[in-house]
Amino acid sequence: MGKYFGTDGFRGEANVTLTADHAYKIGRFLGWYYSKKKNGEAKVVIGKDTRRSSYMFEYSLIAGLTASGADAYMLHVTTTPSVAYIARVDDFDCGIMISASHNPYYDNGIKLINSDGEKMDETTISYIEDYLDGKVELFGETWTEIPFATKEKIGRTVDYVSGRNRYIGYLISLGLYSFKGVKVGLDCANGSSWQIAKSVFDALGAKTYVINAQPNGCNINENAGSTHIENLQKFVVENGLDVGFAYDGDADRCLCVDEKGNVVTGDHILYIYGKYMHERGKLVTNTVVTTVMSNFGLYKAFDKAGIDYAKTAVGDKYVYEYMKENGCRIGGEQSGHIIFIKYASTGDGILTSLKLMEVMMAKKMPMSKLYEGLKIYPQLLVNIRVKDKTKAQNDIDVQNAVKEVEQALGDSGRILVRESGTEPLVRVMVEAETHEECEKYVYKVIDVIKEKGHEVTL
């Protein structure tokens, strides 16, 4: 991770850690960089979520882009996967999504997408960060400032809502079955999906019930969407719906609720669709890609079904990279970032919900029946604040405690100890057959970390 950009863009509190000036400079750099690379006008497509600050960042980015000679195409309020789709199919130099995903409204972020609809490469990100810090070495020169475009070279803005509409059409085209007669609940988190999701489900014939689709700039993700799934659970049960889908602020993730009100997590989704592909001979490489945080029960279920799996570091970026390098067709995270690489280059919440509907319609089964065979193991994750993450993890007594837990759990559970990527924390996670076992084994390791003096005490 860089100084400003993490695995999912430059994110922070609007006008505190991420400012309008940052956005302007990012626009200035990207407009100049791509114009210079192609020796002509650059084209950049921009989307945003419903946060109050998204307009400020949109205009700041556009000012920077056009001042450097690039044309800025505005999708307006839209989803992250739609920006990735349009960047790829309409031959843009790059795409920008203004969103802080599932964060509260006062945060925001700038996500950069390359011309293939993928997350921007680390080399380009490093150039942007160097420019933000006042000096960048590129094209054989050192630049403390980059030139402005003048005369006819100054960029322009283009209203590109037609691009968003074509993305909606693309999603509709992926619907293999009519949803006629199916009662579907959608929780749009007062975010990016509020104008898109219902249009897609209505077009495919569903009887659509929508909650949290009244954004006011300050209510995105507020007791809504995939991070507050309990609201959709209640809504599905009270209204007798067949299924419900909850998105996050920029709609790149999806969680589901079955007809009984049970939560269907990203792990359930990987099991349902991975098994569906396997049964039809469509699971190329016979591998589903997960992260190390997927539930132990998912791996047990895959073993039983004869499906292989890979484990990556936490982050949909790493899932996608593994899928692309190894030719895998499906992968994702417990949180609901699911990547169907044949159809999209990023997690896409609405696409994920369509794929789950496809399995329901093809098998003529309710959602609750589709994940039978998957037992989600109890899980306990405890964070401990430490003086030095590496020293704490490498302590021989801590390692011995972890080994003892591994031996005690055998093939009926697992322990995972890892560092936080952003905070001075060590995370200890145990999955076992009972909550009591989880607690017992997590604190067996936590207690050793404390006894050895690694904990930060206030």
C-alpha cells in the first residue's frame, strides 16, 4: 500500500484527510499523464456515489483533468462496477469512482480504474503519490509542477449518462430467466444502486420491493445496506418476500437474505454458485478463489463437493489478481465482493444478485435450499493492540501457542493470526464447532501475547 492510496483507493474523511485539493491534483496528474502518453487528448470517465462531498470531489477532479487537457465524461451517480465496465468497453484511458464504499457519509474516496476496467496498477499510483508530494520523475524529466493545457488543448466535460444506461442494459442482457412472479426485496443503502437495481429487476419481470433508496447526501449506509443486513431480514419476513439483496454504498458488494430471513454471506454465495458451475461443467480449473477470512465450513463443503479452492490475502484486489493469473472463473470475499470474471473485472453487487436469481430459477428451489450442505462454523475474531506487530507475531512463545491450538483443533477448526494492514493490531481468529471452543482457543493465544508484554496498555 502507498502513502495515500490503499488497496481500494485514496480514502479518508472529506476535507480532513482527503481534500478537494487532493482531488484537483489527482485530476491534474491523470489528465497530463495520459495526454502525454498518447500524444493527444485523453479520455477519462467519472462516476460518484450519493455522498454530499461527492459533488465537490467530482468538480475538483474535472477541473484538474480539463486543465491538463483531458476530456472528462460524467456518468453522475452510479456504481463502481459500472465505471469499470464503461472504462473497458468504451476505450477510456482510465476511470475514476468517487466513493468510500461502506464507510459513513462524511468519508469519501477516489478509486482509480485502468482502461481494462481493473484497479489501477501500483506503478501509476506511485507516480500520483510522488506528484502529490511535490515531485515526480517521468518521461526522462523531473517535474515539480506539470504544464497546463492552453488554447484548443484545454479539455471539456461530456454528459455521459448514456454510458450508465448501457451498463443497465448490459446487466439486463445477462438475465437468462424471467423473474415473473418472484417477490424480490432490494436494500440500496441510500447509495449508488438506488436508481439502477430496481430498473434491472423490474425489466426482468420481478415484483420489486425497495428500501433505503432516498439518498439525501448524509444517509448513505446509515442503518442500511449490506453492513446493516438486519433491516432487510425484517423486511423480507414481514412482506413475505422470496429473497432479498443488500448492496453497499457503491454497490460493488452484495449480501442476500433468504425467504426465511437468514443471512446469505459471501461464503454462501461462493458455495451456491461455485457448486452450480461445477454441476454444469462450467467451473474452469475446478477452483473457487477465496480469501483467508472465508469460513472453515466453506472449505469442508467444497471438499465434500469435489471442488478445489485457493486462498488469497484479504482484499478483492488480490482475489481478482489470482483469478486472472490462474484462469479461475469465480472468487470473492465473505463480505460480499464476488467476482464473476467472465462478466466483470470487479465485484458487482447487482450482477451477484442476478447470478443468485439464476440459480434459484434454474433449480426451481428457494434460496434456503441452495446452500444446504454448507455448515458455517462459529467464528471469533479478537484484535489486540500491540507495540510491534511483527515482534508479537514472531515471538516464539506466541508461535508455540498457535501451534498448540492448531494441534488441538485438528481438522475440526482452524486458527488464523495476522497483522492489521492499517492499525497496530494483531488479529486472532478461531473457527471451531462451538462458540466455547472459539473463545477458549482465541484467548489461549491472546493471553500469551499479553504475558510477553506485547500489548499496548493505556
